[in-house]
Amino acid sequence: MMYFDRFDICEAFSMLAHDWGLYDICPRLDRLGFRPSPILSYENLEENGREIYDYHNDLLERNVSPIRTAFK
């Protein structure tokens, strides 16, 4: 079950930006002071971060994600 954790959210969205080319997310992450680790990968995400990533990745795959339209 996902829960609110700013760090997990930032890591998951940073991974989504990289995997989906949604680089408009990056300035928002930067304003939050988030700096991703150079070794950030899906395997390094906490369980909550993986759930956040999986949920939004599934929405993007089905083309029903508000992320795609919010950042384009």
C-alpha cells in the first residue's frame, strides 16, 4: 500500500522522467531540492517508491496518466 513520502515520490518520478522522457518533471524536482543518486535504479527504490513507480508507469502505459498532460 502506497503512502506519502516525499523522498520516495521524488525518486519514483525521477525514474519515470528518465524512462518515459518526461524531462519537464525535472525542474519541479529541482525546486524541491531533490538530487537523484547517480546509481538510482528501479532496484534501488524503497518498496513504497517501487509501488509509486509501478502505479504511474502502468497509467502511462495505458495512456491515461495525468502526468503526461500535466508536464507537456
